[in-house]
Amino acid sequence: MAEHLIHTYGTSALRVIELGEQNQKSKSMGTNERIHPDYPFLKSEIAYATRHEMAVKPTDILCRRVPIAFLNKEAAEQILPEVAEIMGKEHKWSSATKT
């Protein structure tokens, strides 16, 4: 998993992990847990991309940041609600916006 983060985020990989640790302590979403058990992508990557990389739509996450949509369409559909929930917390979306 560490190789994935370093490959994807380079020198920012530690920031992704730190964000996940902060979220764990504050009981926020976007921790360093996997978003899907079959893939190495972390919930903290979603929070990081939303907060620091201007990801504004779930497709930004599922296609570009953690490209599960290209690897497994069913897995992407499974995690879509949680991706929207994490992004919603970061962007302070209303319930209607998340759906």
C-alpha cells in the first residue's frame, strides 16, 4: 500500500497519511482505511483530493484520483455512496447535493 501512495502522491504521500490519522483522531471520515477491500486506495486519499486537489465530483475521485472506475465498474458503484459522503463532509454539502 505504501508503494501505491508514494507512486501516486510522491512527496505528498505523508500528507495523505497524516490527514487520515487526524481524521481518525477526530472521528471524521477519510481515515487511512481502504475504501474497498480489493484495492489499495484509502479513504484519506478521497479527503485529500477533495481538500487539496480541487476534486469536486465523485467522478473526479473514481476516475482520476483512485481510478477504481477503470478497474472495476461494480466496485466503483459499491463505493460511490461513501465517496459522496466523504466529499460531502469536506465540501459541507447538503443531503440533496450528495445524491
